[in-house]
Amino acid sequence: MMLMMRNTFFLVIFIAAAFLFVPGADLKKDYPIRPVAFTQVRVSDGFWAPKMETNRTVTVPFALRKNEETGRVDNFRKAAGMMKGPFQGKRYNDSDIYKVMEGASYTLMLHPDPDLKKRLDDLIAIIGKAQEPDGYLYTTRTIDPKNPAPGAGKERWSNLRVSHELYNVGHMYEAAAAHYAATGERSFLNIAVKNADLLLRTFGPGQRRGFPGHQEIEIGLAKLYRATGQLAYLDLAKFFLDERGRYFGGERHDPKDPFAVYDSDEYMQNDKPVLEQDEAVGHAVRAMYMYAGMADVAALGGRPEYVRAIDRLWENVAGKKMYLTGGVGARDTSEAFGDAYELPNATAYTETCAAIGNALWQQRLFLLHGEAKYVDVLERVMYNGLISGVSLDGMSFFYQNPLEFDGKTKLYQEQVGRAPWFEVACCPPNITRFLPSVPGYVYAVKDDILYVNLFMANAGTVDVGGRKVNIKQETRYPWNGAVKIAVEPDKPGEFALYVRVPGWARNEPVPTDLYRFADQNNDKPGLKVNGEDVALDTDKGYARIRRIWKKGDTVELNLPMPVRRVAANDAVKEDAGKIALQRGPLVFCAEGADNGGKVLDLAIPDGVVFKAEFRPDLSKGVVVIKGKAVVLTKDPEGWITSKKERDVLFVPYYAWANRGAGEMAVWLPRIIH
């Protein structure tokens, strides 16, 4: 009984936002702003709530099943001695199990499900048996120590730059912390602690030196520190970060080696010490995970030098290397960032995992600085380049998320359109763990300030300056810009409500000069308190309302949502002379399914008036944009030979390729009269 009460106490008091906080010790240092737990916010809107429900009822069970069908779970059974046979798949496939388990654990927090919990318990038992006596956990080596999967290295830790040994267990730490948060049970957490203690005995000053080629363990160790209060885990995360840029190895590899490109120092952010890096280079997912890990080390360890480093990197990414959809990673040959302003559309890699990593990083930057510009980028990622990675039915996925498509090119080797799974299946499991956490990005608190960051119909309970506050949103966002917020403290009292006024509503599509609106809009956001107009007292992108709040108080934010034309910085050669359409937080695209099968020959005249219309029959209900375009006919040398006007329809970018593969374009040539 006492144990049950203790677990309930943990769940009620210490649970907080997914991907950041789990129950555990009272930490001396932390982020100055605290996110409100996703378990404390009940989303009921028509946009995110159905996606979260599809994730719970379709995607999580589907991913669990695919992990079984593809031999990923069998690898653990073989390592545990429960069955015989060789290792199947890639050396990093263990991580896919862990990510789905993390997503399932978050799902349990929102919807208790005895069957799902049993599936997790069964998996945890298998993982525990697969773990070696000293804590080591890497199924490909345990199954066949003399012949592990290619890239694993001849012996433990011998090929950290490529092996993914530390990457795998980093995801395991996150999953174990999530399971502990969901259940209060230590079965999975004990496995993670046993492995992490092995790392403490292996790596560090005076011991083995090295760093993981693919970052992730830094985030996992920070989660484990939160769950246990063991500062040594956070120190080990810092050690792995600080090992980068101290010695080099990629140039020693034979260029014919299939792993050579994945073992270059720039590719894995090892070209400079992390505190000296000021340009985002290399594999985009690795970079995003590293920057998030640096933020955790900065906040939890009280190390401002890491904040300064990621601030410089943010300026580089947001100002020179980010797509309009919030995607990052331009080069399809190496899943990597390109040079400044290198943002091709048809070959954009913009991996779904990189979008998720970007979202994690932006949230951490907001928690450090309290500036709306980070939430502006977070919102752009969430509504565009992140959820484009999963189909509307929750059972097919994009690895790449290009901004232009010819309807013929294979995306990530498998097939032309969306795929039900991938040989390298990092993206679908990442979706399963992000979607349940969405409510945790809506609100945040610092002292007596309550931040309203995202807009979706919801009801939540928040502690603000020692008082209990019930908060509720009513809105049809992102289709409509009217947001009504009801604020009900348990007793009248003074505190501040900071409501984000999105950059796109202030004529700034992004908080840098990378993109700009090419048209004029004089509509201004409006704010009312208890039905009375009030001036927008803005600071760092927030409308600040400080007053004595009482039951029945309301705040109404009205965000005009005209269709806007977006132009890129002149240095982005790929988008020169082109425009894209945006309405509210959503980027739109022209898709062949709505436009006679072809869109790559379209151009947009400046004088066209676009109209937005809600279509409940299309893509589970979306706003579409209608207008006129011009079909350009060109001769073999590329000269325009004719122009013909026709109707055109645009759909939200996230919803493309749900009706089969076909032509698609975000950016179209602009015809200036």
C-alpha cells in the first residue's frame, strides 16, 4: 500500500513534459522556465486530438507489430538465449524498440491500457534477459561476439564513431525514464541504470576516451539524471560532448569503405570542440540531438558557456539553413546540412527525425530564454515538416520530406510515395513518441508568469506562483485565428499571463531574414480581456497581461489569417523568383491530385487573389487555398513559349501524398506584372 502511495505521489507531483522531465530527485539546477506536463493538459481540438488518437490506436500498435515482424524483437530474444539464429537487420535496430516503448509509455500516461502495459512488461522482461551480467546491452554483439553486424566493431566500444552502441542505449534511457513516469515501476529503469553504471566504470577522465558518432546518449543521460538524481550521469553526458573536436579519425578511413562518409569528422560534428562550433554542419539528426543535449547540460549543470554555443548555432540554422517547413538537412547524399543558403527543394532530405530533433531543441531554447521566437520555429516545425512524416491514417511514413516532387523519384530507396516501414526505421518510432507529448508544449511557467505558447482547444491545471489555476482554450486553430482563453484561479490573485503573438501574425514568417512576406497586410492582432479591447503590451513576442485574476476571467486573441505570399532571402538561389503560400502557421503546396496531375509547370501572377475555404471532405478536414495560376509551356532550351491561365488549388503541406504519389511543389515561379 505504501509503495502504491509512493508511486502515485511520483506520478502526480513530479511528472512533467515528455522528452524533458520525468519523476526523480529534487535537482539543484534546472531550466529557468518549467513546461506544464502533457499529462496536465487535455487536448480536445479538431487538429491535434485526432492525430494523437490515431497515434494511440493505430501507429503505436502498428509500430509494435512491425518491430516483431522485422525481427527487431527477435534480436533481443536471441541475445537472451530464448531462441537461436543470427542477428537480423542493422546494428542500430535496437533503438527502434526503445523509441516505440517510449511512445507507448507516454500513451499509457494519457490512456491507461492494461493490454499495452502487459506488452511493455513482456518486452522489458526480454530486454532484461538480453542484458549481459555487467550491464552491457547491444544485441548484435551479444548474439555473435565474433561476427556482429557490419559497423559494430571487433570488440566493445572499438568503433564508437559508427557502432551506435551508445546511441541505442541513449534511447533506452529515455524509454526507461518514460516507463518509470508512466507506472512508477523500476523494472526498466533498473536495466538502464545497470547499463549507465557500466558506462561510468568505462568512460571518463583517466578511463576510456571517445564519443558516440551518433548523438543521443547525452539526452538519455540527462533523463536518467532527472529520474535518479545521480549527478554522475549528467557529468558523463558533458564528457561525451567535450570529447568532440579533440582528436580526429575520419581522414584515416579508406574512401572505398562503405562507412567512410558516415565517419568523417564534420559529418558527426567532430570538426571543432562543441563550445567553439558556430555553424551547423554534418548529419542533421545528429546535430539536433547534440544541440538538445547541450541545452540539457547547460541548464541542469549550470553551464552558461553551452548556452552561448547553442545560441550561435541557432542563429546559423534559423538564419541560413532551415526550410520554410521548419525542416533541416539539405543534402540527400549524406542527410546533412549544406552550405549557408543551400536549400534545394526536390532533393531536400529534411528527415522526419531531424524535424523532431529541431522541435526538441527549440523547446529547450525557449525554456532557457523565454523568447517567443523559439516557439515560432517550434510551431512551424510541428505543423509542417514534422507531421508531414506520418500519413493521415497513421500507417505509412516519410523518411524524407522534400518541398518539390516529380511523382516518380523514389524517396529513401523504398518506393515513390509514403512507405509502411523502412529498413532503417528511425522515423516511424520517433513519431510514436512525439505525438503523445504535444500537450506538453502548450503552456509553461516561471515564478508567477504563465506562458501560453501554442493554440489548441484544451483544458489544463497549472500551478502558478503557488496557486492552482484552471486554464481552458476554445479555438479552431490552425484553421481559424480566434482563440478564447478562460483563466480560473482557485482564489483571486495577481499573476501574469504571457500570450504568444506568433511571428507570422506580426509580418515575420521566421525570426530571421531567411524568409519574408512578399505582400502587404495591415491586419493587426487583437486582444480582449473580459470582452474589452486592450493594447498589445508585447515583450519578446508575448502579449503581457498582469492583473488580479478571478474566476470567470477571459482573454481573447484574434489572429488575422489572410493568405500570405512568402519569398526567400535572395541568397537562396533555389527559390529565386519564386513564392510560397502560407496561411496562419501552415505552409501550403500544390499537389497533382487537385490540379490535373501536373503542378511543376505552374507559375503564380502577383495580382491573383487567393481565397481560403474549409473542405471537410478532404484529408480529414483541411483548409484549402483557391486561386488562379498560369501554365507555362517551354521549348527544349527552357524558353517560355506560351502562358495559359487555369484554376489552382493548394493544400496544407503536411497532408500531401495521402492520395497516392504525384507531383507536388511548395515554391512556384512568381510572375511580376
